[in-house]
Amino acid sequence: MTIIKIANYGLAFLLEMSALFILGYWGFHLQADKTIRIVVGILAPLAMIVIWGIWCAPTSTHRLDGIWLLLIKCLIFAIVTYCLFSMKLTAFAVTFGFLVILHLGLSLYFKTL
């Protein structure tokens, strides 16, 4: 069980880093003016960093707990999954969504959310 728990921590890290990359990629590839693409490509991952740092980071003084933490993580990862779908990357979106569900399910089971 310890191996699964440690692997889940690694999966969490990979999902979070992937989410930042996906948000930036999505922003830079919007069907919009170049200025808007640059602004969204920078601000979308930055917004996730700020939200995650305030309410989801383990050492944050304002960290949410219980259902609220689960809900904000679900919301963030759902937005990232939507970004993948909107770019017509369906296979990546389904895979990402499955890995998020697996990670959150294991986190709830091990009480490491």
C-alpha cells in the first residue's frame, strides 16, 4: 500500500504540472488576437498557481479541508479537462480526466487529500 500511496503523490505532482502546461498551451492557441493569446496564455496558468497556492497547497495558511478542498481541486481539473476538449484533444482529455479521478479517489482512500 505504501508504494501506491507514494505513486499517488507522484501522480498528483504530474497532474498539477500538466495542468499548468495545458492552461498555458490553451491560452496561446486560442482563436483570438495575438495580444489576447499572450495575455491568456500567461494569466491562465498564473491564476491556477495563485488559487492552488492559497487554498490547495499543503503548507498554506488558508488551506481548505474536507469537501471544499475536494471541490476546488475538481473544479480546477475540470477546467483543464474542458480546455483539452475545446482544443479537440479528446483522447488527452479523457486520459487526463481518468487520471484525475484515479488520483482523487486514491487520495480520499488514503486520507491524503
